[in-house]
Amino acid sequence: MVKVRKRDNKPAALDHALYEIEMLAHSLQALCRPGVPRSRDGSGWLEVFAIHARNLNEFFAKEEEKGGYMKPHHFAAFLNQ
């Protein structure tokens, strides 16, 4: 069985990008609940938010991809111009 990596599979990579966006929004909603930011859960949700924000920042950054990771221009030809 051949293992297909996400960087070689556009649908899987796109699905993962959508997951990152969903988790960023979910963690922000959790942080906005009354009392959460000052609780122990607040620091956990802050870390979740920071991790997904960093992942999306790296994905959308204009820098060259490192390690063969996909970038937005791999999905839309007009972004290569």
C-alpha cells in the first residue's frame, strides 16, 4: 500500500486548510465565552488559537514553501501571476 502525503494530494491538503480555519474560529469562540480567559481552560484555548493561527499564517505567507508544503498558488493558477 502506497501512503499518499497531503502535500501530494490537493483535496486532502485543502481539507486540512479548512480544518485549520474551522479550529481557529472554534478556539476564538471558546475564548470569548464569559469566564474562560481567566480559567485554566483559557490558557489551553489560547494555545489552540495560537497554533492554528500560526499554521494559517505559514500557509498564506508569501515566502517560499519549505519542506514541500502546499501554498494557495498550488490550488489556483491565477495566484501564480
